[in-house]
Amino acid sequence: MSHGKPLFTLSSAGELVPATAEEIIASAREHLTRRLRRGSSLSSPETVRAFLAMKLGAQEFESFCILFLDNRHRLIEFVELFPGRQSPERTG
């Protein structure tokens, strides 16, 4: 990476190696997913959009999903029921 400080990851041998952009993004998504666990408030369209973009944005295929919320718009559970077809913007 030419911008900012380089980020590193551990290789299978336990050595520090520069992280790829894909590894950095995957790690960031994992971190954000942990922060948006059960009990997170999804009380505005913008918050729901950001949550779904984080959960589904990197997928190659559409997904049919359900968000279970309580009466205060707090996340009870996110369930991906099944994948659909490839997203139109991802096809040539």
C-alpha cells in the first residue's frame, strides 16, 4: 500500500507479511459485524442501509435475508435464507 502506514497479517508460518487490500477489508467487515450484534438499533433507513451494505456488499450473488427486530428496532437476528442469482451490476 502506498498510502499511510502499511498493515500486516500473520502468515501460516507465523511471520508478519504485508496484508492485501482484500484481507484488510475482510478484517474490517468482521470487526464491524461483531460491533453490530444482537441488540444494535436499526432505527433509521440510513442505519439499515449501512448494516446491509456491510453484511452483503461484497457478495457476488443476491441473497434473500430477514432482519428480525424487536419493537424498539433492535436487531434480534440477521438470517440469510438462500442465495439468488448473480447481481446485475457484477455481470459484464
